[in-house]
Amino acid sequence: MARFTARCAMRWSDMDAYGHVNNTAYLAYLEQARVSMFFDRYDSSFSAGTVVSHHEITYLRPVVYHPEPLRLELWVADVRAASFRVCYEIFDGETLVATASTNLVTFDFSTDRPRRLSTEEKAILAGYTDELAP
């Protein structure tokens, strides 16, 4: 299946003293894109929730604020019994400016413990895989 594409607007306040988007703003862009991806196919299967266990970001080029949104391409990888990884490529226009990944753990908030992915959840995640991804 094709990657999910999200567009994330930058805020003027995302810039730092060096005149480019601060590295911490990228976490908000990742979250916004990830939430958009899951609401694209929202299903009550994920009602018990997920929690972030790890983020990794590689910054390739600085981004300076402009009104056009950044384009984020997302896909799912490494689906395991109780976790999976969302991978991202972040583009400013046609330029790849960062790559990232987020490890997510499926979680049962009533027991305060991780839980196994259901068959239905695995099927939803399979729809976001990209076999051509690096």
C-alpha cells in the first residue's frame, strides 16, 4: 500500500534563535501526522490506546519558517506482539529534511500494562506497510 501523507503547518514560534525550526518542534509534527494517519482509518480496535516508547529523529537540513506546510510521509514497520514502529520522511517542498521513527506500545490503561495487538489491529497496521521503504 502507498504511504500515508500528512501536511503539517509550521508556526512562527517553532523557530529558534538561529532562525530555523527548532529540533523540538519536529516531535509535534510527528505527533500531528501520526494522529492524522490513525484517524484516517479510525476503528474502535485501538480504543485501549497506545503509548510512545521511543522517538528517533535524524535532521538532514535546516528548515526556515514559511507558510506552506511540511509534507510527512508515514508507514508502519516492525509489527510485533505488543508494539510497532511508525516511520517518517519529512519534506520541505521536494527536499527531504529529516527522517524519524516512533516506537509505539499497545496499552491497556485500565490495568496500566502493555497488551497484545489483536488480529484486527494487525490487519489495520498491515495496510500502512511499505515494502519498498529503506
